[in-house]
Amino acid sequence: MLELITFSTLNGVLYGMLLFMMASGLTLIFSMMGVLNFAHASFYMIGAYFGFEISRRIGFWPGFIVAPLLVGAIGALVERYGLRRVHKYGHVAELLFTFGLAFIIEELVQMFWGKLPVDYRVPPSLDFVAFRLFDTTYPAYRMFMLATAVAMFVFLFLVLKRTRVGLIIQAALTHPSMVAMLGHDVPRVFMAVFGVGAALAGLAGVIAGPALVTQPSMAALLGPILFVVIVVGGLGSLAGAFVASLLIGLVQTFAVAINASLADVIGPSADIFGDLGRVTVAQIAPVIPYLLLVLVLVFRPTGLLGNRES
């Protein structure tokens, strides 16, 4: 039992921090522009494929640095020549634009890399056992993923709270007109934040690609969970996104590890529920985040730490 709790906690925190790497950029974008970017998970997928392509040519570490920068540049161009032009037609047009962009990116990925998963492997320098606990080994690469996610969180927090750039960004989130009157180029701030948000998603893709499956459907698999995170945490709340990411990561990881049903708990009395009484927690684990989403929308529409209703 202690082994299950320990490793489920580690994996849950790792999964939660991976979600936060993506949710943080999407949360900033929503706070600043008021639009939910349906193509955000696609930048995560592009990061994984760019990381794969660069790693097989010149190594993993150059890809670790270059791929997120390339994804961030693509994100900035999308904002400058796409969303900025669509913005005058309202939020519905922006949503449709990002929705269509997600499909375009998926089709382009299939054109260049095919429909089958690519062989994106853990680099040899990180392919060893980090530690052994309860006769179970834990890969060093997973610890690297966790360390990268934590470092990104600390960096993002320090930039937003302790630097002049962070102060300008936070002011632009709530009072863009005043920031513009002070002489700052607010549209350029928007473009930079959108690019940084895309780069964070790309970084998540680079480090998650070797551990997970790098395939054209990876954006569609993770995208819905990403929106659950930002709604549960509170639309526009970075702290809420962090709390919700860890909450969903831990809840889903523990749920997957629990192979017990109602029949195991209450015995023969579960027969009154029919087949539902024999459904295990692990079997309903994929549904739990969406159940949490429904409960939050019913009892606290603004999210756990949000204060924005629309």
C-alpha cells in the first residue's frame, strides 16, 4: 500500500506539472485576449515532433532548446497575422479560427510524419534508473521531466512577480488602455505572451514525447483535459491552473491505480446495482476529470480560484 501511494503520488505530481506547463500559457492567453485557444494542444504536438526531428539529426539537447523556440515563433506569427486580424470580428470568430487551426496542424503533421507514431526515444544520457524504492525502480527521465516542469513554474512565477516585464504583462491583462497610454506597445505584449504560451506547450511536448507516444492524435487526447484544468482552476487564474493541474493529475493517477469496485467494498449488497457494482475505479478513471468539471460548473462556476464569470 505504501508503495502504491508513493509512486502514484510521484506520477500524479509529474502528470499534473505537465498539464500546468500547457495550462499556464493558455491561462495567460485567455486572461489577456479573452479567447480559449483550441489549437493550444496542437502546439504541444508540434513541440514533440520538432523535438523528435531535431534529436534524430543533432541530438536531444539541441532539440530541447530549439524546438520550444520554434514553436514559440510559430505561435507569435499566428497571433500577429491570424488572431489579431480576426479579433475585430469577435470571440466567436477567434474560437472558430483556433478550432480550424488545430485541424490544419494535425493534417500537416500527418503529411510530414505520417499517421503512425514516430520513434521518439529517451536520450541515452537520461536512460537509467534514478532510484529504487520498495523493489521498484523509477526512471531518471521522469525525474528530469518533473524537474523541468518545476523549474518552468519557478521561472514563470519570478518573471511575473519580480520583474518589470512581469509587471507590464500583469497590468496589460487588466488595464490594457492604461498600459498603452504609458507608452507600451500592448499588441506586441499580446504577441509575446501568445508566443511564450505556445513555447511552454512546445516544451511540454519535447519532454513528454519520449515518455508518451508521439503521434498525430496526441493533441486530441490531451486537449480536452487541458480545458478541464483551466475551467476547474478558474478562467484566467494562473494559481488556479496550478492547483487544478495537480488536483487532476493526482486524482486521475490514483484512480487508475485502484482496481476495486463497489462489490469489493460492500460485498453481495452491490448486486442491486447490477453490472455497475462490478465496475472498478480504474475503469471510470478517464471520466473523473469531466465529472469534476461538471461539479465545479454547478457549484462554483468561476472555478476554484477564479473570479471571472464570462
